[in-house]
Amino acid sequence: MKEKFIVTGMTCSACQNAVEKSVGSVKGVESVSVNLLTGDMLVEGQGDLRQEVVRAVQAAGYGVKDPAGQGTPAKEDPAEDLKTFFLSSLIFLIPLFYIAMGPMMGLPTFSFFQGMQNSLILALSQCLLTLPILILNRRYFISGFKALVHRRPTMDSLVAVGSGAAFLYGLFVIYQLAYGFSYQDMARIDRYHHDLYFESAGMILTLITMGKWLEARAKSKTTGAIDQLMDLTPDLATVRREGVEETIPLDQVRLGDLVLIKPGQSIPVDGVIVKGQTTVDQSSLTGESLPVDKGVQDQVLAATINLESYIEVQVDRVGEETTINKIIALVKDANASKAPIAKLADEISAIFVPAVMAISLLTFFVWIFLGYGLEFALGKMIAVLVISCPCALGLATPVAIMVGTGMGAKKGILFKNAEALEELHKVKGVFLDKTGTITQGQPQVVDWIDYGGLDGEKERIAFLEGQSEHPLAKALVDYLPEVQGEKEDFDFQNILGQGLVGDFASGRLLLGDKKLMDAFSIEVQDLKDLEGLSREGKTLLYVAKEGKFLGAVALADQIKEGSKEAIDQLRARGLKTVMLTGDHALTAQAIAKDLALDEIVAGIFPDQKEGQVRQGQKLGKVAMVGDGINDAPALARAEVGVAIGAGTDIAIDSADVVLMHSDLGDFVYAWDLSAATVKNIKENLFWAFFYNVIGIPIAAGVFYRAFSLSLSPMIAAFAMSMSSLFVVTNALRLNAFKAKTLPVDQESRPASLVQEGHDEKIEKIEKIEKIERKDSMNQIVLKVEGMACGHCKKRVEEALGALEGVKGEVSLEEKQVTISYPDEVSVKDLKDAIQEAGYEVVS
């Protein structure tokens, strides 16, 4: 079983711990996690434990709502309730405070409240004004004393004991005054008529509620990112069922339904367009600044906007399976999880409240022992109880995590858990997958080299490549202008691993690599110059027609806009950057020549990337940035796995962080956000600890005898409320967070790329490239006339062997030579060598 619940009434980390312990003690519960800010509780266990969980939460003194609707209802807006309680309490507190403190402040007061003879009237009036405040804020007493009974005291317990003690002492004074007037014991009346603490009890409860109201208002702002995400999807959808159009609530839409979407409307579902063409604004999910063209069979996502035309969409994902809901769930899960730094606060909070209660009792008895009287001792005890409420301590981490993950979500950066948010800024190295991370992941035409006649074949090249699904073919079709006029009929042949052959009415058109040219005995002009483009990481397609070489097209995967700046910024932050790629070394070097990378690891498979990450971990924590699918082993191995994704597949299984915009610059933002969030948490924890370390001794009167320094319970209550508000407000400063652009020293590029070791590095890469080419030699079979004996065989093989990297095997019976040769040697070179040996090549 894995169930979610909503817990109400929690005010501090002690409340959170109490709920977790109470539910955790239920037989069959394996784990429980409670989010103090949102009230979400996730319970895992064996069997159906909903009823037992509800009872356990209620036994701890809190409200709960489960998916089946059992238990006490959850309040949708606690801030409004707290505001009502605060303002209502204030109506009674103002006259209470006036009649209790007015005379001391020189304010005019009623005659029947003045003098010792009216002290009983004054006491009863204060009691009657305090009672409504206690009733309005009774939840502190209900939950606080329940927690005490279960030996799990919380902040509410401190408030209940402190304010309750003040009120009970006031009742005690009323009885003493009544006794004095009954028996004319004026000494007793004189002793007790100033010992009223009703205003302290009323003021404590009112100030605590005020602090909780302000805190709830501030906390509601921390969930703004989730609210904004939820607001992106419309509540209604127009569907056509059995020919009838109807508008229904979104939760009633079923798989396979046909949803009708007009221009300007937000798309309510994930699905496939079955009718119409339009452009869609996907910026809310993918961060794409420009609208995307969509047609039949194209995927559209919920929470994006249909801009131009009417479309009909067939639903293929609903409810929690939609992309937007997965994003929302991811943000919520991150908020519900605890960062490692929060464990310290949790451990302290678990013993903090019992320790404070012990300190308050010790304070009471010490002052009684020193002879300062019951009134003084009680005041110090109450002040200790009230000032030390652990709200600030409990809020220090979750509010910062909430705001940090919310800021990330607004930027399109999804943290799977709070640990990832905390750990990211600790990494010392970043491993970067090349394709799709540093580069666009799609080849583009970068050079069009015409040796005569290539431009005239553009339309036929487009026709020919249009028959192929290969990425290079798609790139070439996208590059060429749209074909005008009537399409030619032609015969099409795809020669695997070499290229395409098209037999048009005007002749045979060849488009492929050098192997294809060799197979058809096409002599490639300026071969060495063209092959030099390969050293720049480009892929060459040669074009020939009717035996004549027309030219070549060079394609390459281009570096993404922003990748260079992002890598520069990572270096400026002191991070080591390593590029991992399956491409051979020369291509990797060419791609990375303008990038400030520390290392390049080329020619490796996905499982080998995991080994590189493991090796890098010997020097410290590392992050791996990849596409989240073929890089899954490396992503899982790294302390922080970061998936680059465009919104439809966020790879949450293998990654800890998802960059929805597929922009490496967002990784820099995420790193800075992690550092800023952890800094904010440390500031909050410091304030919470500092406040209690200083506040509790002052409230206990440690400095009273030496410096007359002390705190009244009212001031203590105000200070406690303000400390919680300070922590939440400090966390909200993260809403103004912006990543810094650090200065980059372009002269201090990595030595392996531009300084003294540059030439040596290139030499090593060239050696690797030569080995790779020997392992992948070209082969051709040539028919040769004139060979008749073993001597002829030897002469031909020696002639071919004189060419670097070439090996020939002669078959006298078949009168042919099977030749293996590298790319640097052309077929013409082979034929010339055989003919110079005295033999004739016939084909």
C-alpha cells in the first residue's frame, strides 16, 4: 500500500515528528513522510491501513483527510481561519490589555477598576475577557495536551502549558481575593491584587495566532510554483462522443476520446492530432521561445496553447499520466522529501520540547528556592515555555526547499528530491554527454561543395533523400528548398552502409560515402582536401551522376547556442568538465575545439560512460548530464544525475534533476540555485539556534541578578512569533534569486586543448584515428587481365603493397584482385598501381 493523506493542525517540526511517530507505530506501516508546509503525508505499508492511519493521526491531536474522504476535513486556506481567530481574539485582548496595563502606562481608566477595594471586580473582568480568547484558540490546548498524554510534546504543548498556567494562576488569585474579602484579610488582598496573569495568557495566545497567520500567509507564497503549474491546464474539455459534442470536466475525459480545440485555447490533454494543422506555444513546458508547427499524427501536450487553427486531438494520456501532472508530482515529491541537512533539525526537535519543559520546571524551582516568590517564578517559567517554541527550527529547512524547488520549476528545472537540491552545489566535476547535451543532436548541412552540376541536381537530391528515414537524409531535405513542379518518377535503391542510388530519366544519381563512389568506380576530385573536412568533425556525402563526380555535401552536429557559455561558467565556478561521446576522437576534438573542456573521452559505449563517472568519483562528488535514456547507467552512478529532456520524457527514473528546456545553461542556474538554497537553510538554522541559545537564558532570568535583564511572557510570545516570521521571510528572498555571470578568463583555457600540451594531444588523437581506420578498411574487387602465373600474382600484390595501408590478394583462377585499402587511398590509385605493374584493369 502507498497512500497519500492530508494532515491539518501542524505548526512546527515537533508536530511533524509527533505525527510521523504516531503513524509509524501502526502495525504494518513501513515508512511515513510528512510535509510540514503542505500537510501532505505519504504512508507505505502492507495491506489497507487507511483507517488505522487516520486514527493514529487523530490520536496525536491532529486532523486528517484520506483519499476515501474519511477523517476530519482539511482546511483549504488555513491563513483565512487563522486571520479570523486572530482578529476575534484581538477584539477581547484590546480591552483586556487596557484595563490590566492602562494604569501602569498612565492611561485613564474606570473608577470601579481602581483601588484595592475593586481588585476582585478587576480580576473577574479580566477573567471574563480572557475566556473567549482561550475558547477561540482552544486547538492549542486540544492538540497540546493530547501530545503530552502520548508523551510526544509539541509546540502546542508549550503554548498550552504556558498560557494555561497563567490562566490557572489568575483563577487562583481570584479565589485568594474572594477569601480575603470574605474574611476581611486585607493583607492577603494586598499581596495578590497585582498578581494577575490573565493579560499574559490572552496576549500569548493572540500573538502566537498572529504569528501563525503571518507565517501561513508567507508559506502560501512558497507553493506558488505548484499553483501556477496547476493553473496551466483548463478545467473543462470539449469532446465528441458518438457524433455529439459536449463540454465536460477534465477528470471525465477518457483515453481515446476526441477533444476539439479552437484557436487560442489551452490544450487540456496529452494526445495526437487527427485533424487540422496549427502552431502550438509550448513555452510553459519546454521553454521553446518560438511556437512549434503541428500537424496530423504530431503529439501535443496538456497546458500548451493552440495558436492558429482548429484541431481535433485523440487522447492518449489522462490524469496523472499527462506530462504536466508528472511535472507537478515531481515538484510535490521534491517538497515532501527531506534534505540531509534537515536531519539535524529533526533530531534536535525530537528532544527539544521535552528539554524545554524540563528547563522551565527547573527555572520555576530555582527562583522559588532563591526566594523570589511564586509570581516571579511562574512568570519566568511561562516565558521559557513560550519563547522556546521550535517553530523557527522546524521551518528553517522546508520553507527554503519549497521556495528553491519552486524557483527551479519556474525555470524548467525539476528536482526529484530535496537531497538533489542540496547535493548539486557540492559536485567538483561534471560529466557531459555530447550528443543532445552539448550539441543539438541533429546533423545540419554546413558545406555545399559544387564541382560542376551539383546545384542543378538539388530537386532530384531532395526526391532521392526523401525516400530515406536516415537522420542525414532528413537534414539534407530540410536544407534544400521546397521542390517546385511535378515530381519525377525514379527507381530507388538503398545500399546499406554506403548510400542511395536513384535511376532517373536523365541518368543514374549516386549519393553516399566514398565506398559508394568506389563501388561505381567514380573518381573523387580533391579527395584529400575533402577528407580534411572529416578532421573538423563533419560527415561527407559525395554526389555523382552518370559516372561524373558533381560535388560533396558536408553535415555536422552543431553546438547548441549557450553550451560554450555554460561550460565557461562551470569552469569559472571551479568545476572540472569532461565530455563523453561515442564518436571517434577526431570528431570529438573538432566539436570541442571552441569549448573550455578539461577532458574529452571519445569512442565509448553507454556502459563505459558509467565507468568514467566511477573513476571521476575518486576525486570527489560528480554530476552526470545526459539524455536520461542511453546514459542511464552513468546518471544512476553519479551523486547527481541530470537529464536533458524536452518535456515528453523527463527520465525521472534515472535522473535526480531534469532540465526541461534542454539547455545546458540551466545546469549552471541549478548549481547556483542549489548553493543559494543551502546558504539560505544555514542562515535559517543559525537564526533558529541563535535565537533559542540567547532567548531561553534571558527568559529564564540567567542575567537578571547581574544585569536586571529579563523577559515578560508577552515579550517572549512576540519574540517567538517574530522568529518564525523571520525564517519564512528569509526563505522568500530566494524568489528574487538570479544566477550570476562570472568573469571568464579566456586565456586560461584547459592545457590539454590550447596550451603546451595541445600538439601532443592532437598527435595522440591522430594515432587513435589511424588505428580506427585500419580496423574499418574499405574493400573492392577488381577484374585484371594478363595475370597467368605465380610471378604475376606476386608482382600485383607487391605493387599494391607499396601503397600505405593497402593489401591485395590475387585469385588467378577468377582473374581478380580483392583489395583492402584505407580512405586516404582512392580507387584510381589502386588501378594505376596495377597498370604500372604491367596489367590491365577491366572493371
